[in-house]
Amino acid sequence: MMTAAVAAGAAFLALAVGLWVGRALQGRRQGRAAGAAEDVVAEARRRAHETLARADEEGRARAEAYRQREDAALEHRRLEMGAQEQRLEQREATLEQRAANLAQRETLLLQREREAGDVRLEAERVREQARLELEQVAGFDARAAKEQLLRRVEDEGRRDAMVLLRDLEMKAREEADRRARRILTASIQRLASEVVAETTVSVVPLPSEDMKGRIIGRDGRNIRAFEATTGVNIIVDDTPEAVALSAFDPVRREVARLALERLVADGRIHPASIEDAYEKALAEVEQSVRDAGEWAMLEVGITRLHPELINLVGRLKYRLSYGQNVLNHLVEAAKVAGMLAAEVGVDASPVRRAAFLHDIGKAVSHELAGSHAMVGAEIARRFGEDPAVVHAIEAHHNEVEPRTLMAVIVQAADGVSAARPGARREAVESYVHRLERIEEIAGGFAGVEKVYAMQAGREVRVVVDPGEIDDLGAGDLARRISRRLEEDLQYPGQIQVTVIRELRAVDYAR
């Protein structure tokens, strides 16, 4: 037990000694660390003092440099302001000098204005005195002199204008004729059209005079049934072995002609056979109409057309205008229009189509109110034709002002086909009436003595009084007569107006 106590005491003693030694070592280390820290702090303070000293010196140097730069800039600005003040003083002096000069000139102008006013008053007085003296010498006042002068100036101006207008018209006409001749020649020489005097047949030959009795029937029963069925009148007169068919509709008349020929060939004529013959003839004509329309389309080169338009075109096979078959006229006009379009450099297809349909209104013109041009335009519009084609149709007789090149080409093609020699002919009554109307229109102008319509109405010669109309007035009269003929007459081709002014001076030697 004592041994244990001794051991415990020894252990305690050893622990105490260890603690004392550790504390002694730690104190030494702390002393050395404190000394090193003081050295580091002293070194840092020294470096900081050096850095602050250098920064202070650099700041002072920069401040001095900035002050010097600012002083130099202020000096430069002061010099510039001095120069500007000097320039302003010079400008002010210049403006004062100019103001003095302007005041002097204003004074001079006022003086000259007063002098000019005095001169103007003196001139007015002299002119008034001269006017009074002139009126006394001439015998008329200033108004009459002014009117005479104005009339003279007006006459001279009109004469100069007419001379200029005549020269311009001559040049324009020569140029237009040259170009039109070239285009039309190139187009017409490519069109070899036959001249055929086709006439719709309205007379049916009979094998004998007895057939007239069969056609009339007992108490006129057969002829009444025929007229009621076909809508065509039968004219039975003294013409040997023939009867005439009368109807405004050429298609209806053709159906009646075929039906009557069938009845005459069969010999049995009664109401039932009349209806049967009419049905067969109607079917034949309808097929002929369709065939004619399709042939015309192929002839012109049109591939698509409304079926109703094809039928209307085919109906024109039986329609004549001044003896010219209208369907052939459409085909011919379409070909000419296509050639003209190619010559002037536009697309020929729509132009050909418009020319092909331009007289489509003639197929129904007797059924609807209005001219064939307007009716045809409405039909084309109803069946979906292009607005440009519709406009060309309605404008081809100038009932609507032509606004497109297509419309003008269609007009030209229509005129070329209609005016071709042999294309058309007219009745004697209308021919004589047209000649009389031409002479009446031309003779209605002042100064006209005699009028002669010549060359089947293609030329009108007007003899004028040389005392009323001078040479320049003759040209003006020809233009006015031409415009009046264009407004009041319808005719194929053109009419040449020639004004003849002949002055004869007669005297006798005694």
C-alpha cells in the first residue's frame, strides 16, 4: 500500500514537472512570436510612410501639370475671345456703313420715284392728247379702233393656226397612211379570202302549179298550219312554179324552207305531215348551226367557247349584212385582226377572239332592244368573256369610246373586211338615199354652192363660193364636212371630201 502511495506521489510529481516545463517552453515561444510581430509591424509602418510620401509627391506633380494646362487653355480662350470681339467690331462697323448706304439709296429712290411719277403723268397727258387728235383725224373712237385691232389680230391668229393645223394634219396623215399601209399590206397579203355573193334562199321551186293548191289546202288549212308551226309567212303569187317564204329571222326561214321542200318532195301535205317535216328540218338546221359554229372556231383557231356562243355564231351562217355573209365576215375579220395584232406586237389570241365575236349581237338583234354592238357585248359578258373582249365588241361602231388597242384593231379589221371590193352590196333604195343624204349634209354649210356625190358615195366634191371661203377656209370646211358625215351617216370604208374653190376674173376689151 505504501508502495502504491509512493508510486502515486512520483506520478504526481512527474506531472507537475511536465506542466511547469511546458509552460516555460510556451512562454519562450510566445515571447519570440511577439518580437517577430513587432518587427513586421514596424516594417509595414515604414513602407506605408514611404508609399504615402511617394503618392504625395506624385499628386503634387500631377496637380501642377493640370494647373499649367488649364492656365494655357484659359489663355488660349482669352485670345480667341479677343479676336472674336475684334471681328464683331469690324462687322458692326460694316453694318453701320451699309445702313448708311441704304438710307442714302432710299432717299435717291424716293427722289427718282417722284421724278418717274411726274414723267408718267406727263406721258398720260401726251397720250391722251394724241388719242384725241387721232380720233379727230381717223373719225372713230378708241373702242372702235380696239375692236378693229382685235379683229385683225384674231384673223391673223386664225390664219396662222389654220396654216399650222394644215401642215400638222398633212404630216400626221402622211405618217399615218405610211404606217397603216405597211401594216395593212402585210396583213391583207397573208389573207386570201374568196369573194362569194351568197344569198339566203327564200324561194322554194314547185314541180307544178297544182302544188300551190296543196300547200294552201282546203279553206287555207295547210298554209295556216304551216305558218303557225314555222312562224314564217308563205307568199303565193303569180310567180310560176314557186312560192316565197317571208320571215325576219333567217334561221326560222331556213327551217321553213327545208320543211316545205320535204313536203313538196313527199307530196302529202296536211297538218300532221307539216309538224313532222318541221321537226326534222329543225333538227337538221340546229345540227347545221352547231357544225357551222365549230367550223368557224377551227378556222379562226379558237379552242374554247361557251356552247351557247357556238350556237349563236352558227346562226350567223344564215344572216347577211349588205349581201355579205356575217359568219364569213367574222372569220375574215378575226384573221385580219390576228395579223394586225402580230404586226403591231400584241398578243393575237384575245384580239382574234374579240374580232370573231364582234357581230355576235346580229344573231339576236331582232329579239332584243338595242344595237347589235351593245347586245353582243351584253351576251359576251353574260357568258363570261374577258372584259377587254366585251369592250372591243361594244366599241367596234364607236357607240362606246374605244379605250384599248384591242378595240381599235377590231374596228380596223371590221372595216377592212367590210370595205373589201365585192364583200358587200346594198339595195338601190338605200344606195340612193345615202347619196342624197351625203349631198344634203355637205350642202348645208355656209358658202357651199354645189355638191356632187361620186364613185358610189365614196367621194363627195364640194364647190364653194370663192368670195366667202378662202384657200385656208376650204381646208377647214373639208374637215367640218368630214366630221358631220362621220356623226350622221353609217357607211363601210371611208368617204373622201374634196372642196373646190375656183375664182374667175372676167373683163372685156373694148
